[in-house]
Amino acid sequence: MKKALYTILFSISVLLTTTAQQKQTFAISDGNFLLNGKPIQIHSGEMHYSRIPQQYWRHRLQMMKAMGLNAVATYVFWNYHEVAPGVWDFKTGNKNLAEYIKTAQEEGLFVILRPGPYVCAEWEFGGYPWFLQNVPNMVIRGNNPEYLAATKAYFTELYKQVASLQITKGGPIIMVQGENEFGSYVSQRKDIPLEEHKKYSAAVFQQLKDVGFEVPFFTSDGSWLFEGGALPGALPTANGEDDVEKLKKVVNQFNNGKGPYMVAEFYPGWLDHWAEPFPTQKLEQTVRQTKKYLDNQVSFNYYMVHGGTNFGFTSGANYDKEHDIQPDMTSYDYDAPISEAGWATPKYNALRELLKTNETPAIPARIPVITIPNIALTKAVDLADLKDKIMPVIEDTPQTFEQLNQGDGYVWYSKKFTQPISGKLELNGLRDYAMVYVNGKKVAELNRYYKNYSCEIDVPFNATLDIVVENMGRINYGSQINANTKGIISPVIINGETITGNWEMYGLPMNKEPELTPYKNSAKVNRPTLYQGTFNVNKTGDTFLDMRDWGKGIVFINGINIGRYWSVGPQQTLYVPGCWLKKGKNNIVIFEQKNEKIQKQVKTIETPILEDLKPEKGL
């Protein structure tokens, strides 16, 4: 890329900042991206508003700008905004998408919008609301009226939020993606005729146009999957394609013999799962590939430039035959140029040296990091005490989360036996992780990742079998996306006999911090336990909870679920944004599922631990 083109590119970016509300034009024409009629190259980074505290959005966007980028790309997560059927939230905290887009514009960045409706993104259910599975006759990502009615409602609500933020109306949105990696889905669902797939993708694309989007459209697929994913009227872009000549050839084939050429997902790192090694990519590889794109006038979008965090229950899962499920970690660091906590990495600095010009701003200061004296845990309550305050649902057979009208968290299944029974307990329909108790004593841990679906069990006369099941995140990629119910989804079998009659089910969604004030200390070893403590800080700052001494569970800080932990690693810390702490008194609640010992305290450290794999603890 010539120096003159860099100068033009960043002059345009400065112009965007200083004339934010002036209407401009952006087009795909004559084999180029054209801003106000002049060719430009897009140097973008993917960064998701939902994975960053709202208070840190500006800092992270400034980090992108200082790296030398001129655009930010973001998925829109349908299930993040439709919080219940027909109930929408685009305003609360991290959900304020319009504010995120406006902030990007204020920082001199264009915006590339990726609304799905399917997004993948290692996000719960690929962005779909869990309750879609309760709609009769609906087939997710298929050409059926029930599903298309839902996508139309979603696009309609989304457009209300972003209509005025398109570049044609003075905003920063320059492009919108139609569907997402649909060619990959087509390749995996060959049981569906290609023409049916095409009818579906054409229908959702038309919906985007019908609700009012008027900026250029694009699609995003592996270069070998354009046949299934490309859409007439949308620019095809190739994910992960490092061969420039191959990129140009396949784009030309599906775009009337010409460009522009763009890699909409250029991977500087990779996604990671619990119980598997943390993948990394050498900075030299990322820098070399970036230079190749620059030298060949190929636009690109780093996926991810900054990953952030899967707070709460937002992380999804992959599916493979070896493990059935590969749950995604809480950290979405991604080995990205900007770390989970917003730090400039060596990869960031190397790319900045390649991309910066005289107009590139300085790197913003790092958010302060603190450590907190060991936090004493003064209350420890058996989960059963909370369960006993809940009115159970009673059915002859165990019900799924969805049948219980619950999306996330845990369900406690309980069955009283009037006759003794022993033999092999089989939970072939376990989704996804279970603690099994007989008369309050733990007898087994079963989980889907290790394909551990059975154990020997001895239930005496007049005993109670309890099974506490965790949803570890719905599958977000591939053909199994339509098999995503949670809990116990098939019969419970003991010694070959199906166990029916008077199953009690207690919903524990953990969508709010549990209130422990009414309860006395009652924790026991090997029982699911809720711990509570308070701590004081004189000054706020980011920190990392050190969970190496814990088993499996979730943590709330001042009422916010900061995510899951699991001793198998490789993630052994949880990121605590300083903006969620308060000067003075703060509250922490930890739900520990395994509770192999009574915990007295929890520690913090200054740096994350993301590469400490201990898979033997999960067997």
C-alpha cells in the first residue's frame, strides 16, 4: 500500500470525526469501496459492545484508532435484546447499541453492522433467543413462516435503533451483512435441498432491505463456500483467506468479475474452550499477513481485534463427535491484539507500527489495575436452602429448561423413591453438567464434555435422588443448532428401568445475584454452596479473581454475573472491570457447584491466567 493511499485513508477518517453529522456517500462500485466517490481501503477490527462494559467502550475504540484502524465491525446479538418474547431492550447498560455506534463515530471510526439473525460468535445459541425453540413448527435458520416472522420482528426492532446511524443519514454505518457464514451451514445440512436454503437466505436478505437498510450489503463465508452463502446484490467477502490470488478469483466469480476484495474475518488469534489448550498465534504471522493484504489493496477486518468477556451466561459452545459439546470459556481474549482487559499486546504494537501514519493518535493510557486484600467469605449456604423456598414443577418425567420456561442457569431435579433400586444410572440426555446426590450425599459428577453420562447408584428405601443440572451454553455453530434444548432431555434410566412419576423440578436461573441475608450458614463439603463476602476498596481499578483453588461455578460482583469458572482451565481467573467496583463497600457472591472443601476466602491478582490447563480434574 502506497503512503499516499494511507494519507487519503486517514484524512477521510479525520473528516468523519469532524463532520460527524454531515451526510456522506459510501458505495461499492467499479471494483472499489467508494467514500464520497473516492476509493478507500477498509482497515477494520471486530469488537462487540456486549463483551465490554459500557463505561469502557470509548477506551477500547480509542485503542483501535491508535492501532491505525478506520472501522469497527460488530455483530448484533438478537438474544441480548429480545429478553423475553416480544420484550426488547436496546437501552440498558451494555445493550445500548446506538450509543456504541455513536461513540465509534465520535472516535473517528466507521461501523460495519453484522445483524445476523444468526451470528455464531461463540455466543449463546449463536445469537438466537432460547424461547424460539418453544414456538410450534419453528425451524431455526430455515425457510418456514414461523421463523421468518420472528426474524422480521427482530430486524424491525433493530432498524428503529440504527436507522439514523447509516452513513446516508449522517451516521457511521457503511455496510450491513446479510445472514452470516450461511455457506458453512449449507455444507453441513445437505439433507435440505440447496434451493430451499437459497429461498431462506434470500428471504432474510429481503427483510433487511424491506425494513429500510440502504447502505451496501455484503456476505461473509469461507472462500470455498460462496456457492451456498453468496447473495445476489451483496458483495461476497472471504473469511480467513490468506491467499490473495484465490480471494480475488472467487470474489470475481461471484461478483461479476471484479472486486473490491475483503477478508471480513481475518484471524489474529482463535477461539478457546474449557478443558482444551489456549490457542495462540505468533505476531509475526499476523503482521506478515496484514502486510500482504496492504500490498495487494485487500480490505480486512481483524476478528477479533479485542475480544472482551462472555459475562454472565452469554458464552456458547461448539459441537464435535469427540466431546458432544465444547463449551466456550468466559474469557474471550482470543489472543487478540488488544487483550481481554484492554491492554496493548506485543501483537498490537507490531501491527500499529505497520498501520500507523502521522495522523494516528497516541495509545490511550491503560485502565488502572489493583489487587484487593484477600476477601473473607462470611456466609456459606447450601443451595438446597434456596431450593426449598421455590415452588416446584411436578411432572411424570423430567422437563427441559425450555419446557420449564427457563433459559439459563441451573435446574434441580428431585425424585423420591418408595422402593429401593440400584444399578447403572443413565442420563444420556444430559445437557450439560450434573451433580448427583442420594439422600444429600454426592455420588457422581456427570458431564457432556467428557461424554460421562452414567454411574453406578444405590438408592435405598424411602430415599431421594437429586440431580442438579447446569446449562453450559447452547451450541452456536453447525448443524446441531436445531438440537439445543437443555437440562435432562431424555428418560432417566436406572438398572434398565425408566424412572417416571412425580419428578420435582426447581428452577434456579441465577439471572440475579441470590439474596442470602435470610439464610444461616449451612454449607457442607461436596454440596452445592453459595458463598458471600464483602470487601472495601479505596480506589477502583481492574482486577482478576484467582479461582485456582475452586471447583466450578459462577461469581457475582455487586450484583453483576461476571461469568463461569471451572478448575479444568485453561482459564483460572475471572476479569473484574474496575468500573463495576465502588469506592468503599463491595459485595461478592460465589456459587460453587462442587465444593470439595469449605472456602474461607478468595484472592485477586494483577494479571490473568488463561493458559493453565488441568483436564484431569474434570474426569
